[in-house]
Amino acid sequence: MAELMPVLKEHKLFYIDSRTSPATVAYDTAQQFGVRAAFRNVPFLDDVENVAAVRKLIEIAIAGAARKKDAFAIGHPYPSTLEALKETSPQAKTHGVKLVFASELVR
């Protein structure tokens, strides 16, 4: 991470830590190097490629975003994830949650 962060800073990029390991140092290292960074703060969306399972996790992410004012959810462009996002979009709006690019929230 100490080798990566100066390169990200030089190119004015940011880093989002998926927090898939409790031993992660990425976010803290980014902060030390002055790299804009964030971390996933709701469940990972699509460990299982199943529309119903992903939809449930997106609903949890929506509730987290509504409660926390913002949330970083991470998923893949799997067909099941895209379908679940399409299905839950109206629910997000109902809860006052707007999907945005990560670059809009990274600090």
C-alpha cells in the first residue's frame, strides 16, 4: 500500500477499501499519504450471484445509507446485481437515497 498510494496521489486518483479483511491497512495508509479515500460501510452486495440475495443486501445498503447519510456499497456488474439494482431503485428514492459515483463522496 505504501508503494501504491504515492502513485494514486500523483495521478489525483482515490482509493476505496473494500474491507474484506479485518487486517486491512489500505484506508489508513491512504490517509497517511494524503490520498482521498473511503471504505465500504455496508454489506458487500454480491458474494452470491442471485437476484433475490443481492436485492436483500441492496435493501440493507439503502437502509444504511438513509441512516448514515452516505454509504459505500461494492458489487460487480453481474447480471444479477444489475437486475437487483434496477428493482430496488424506486425503494432507494422512497428512502431519500440517491445512487452517485463514488468520486462524489470520497473525501
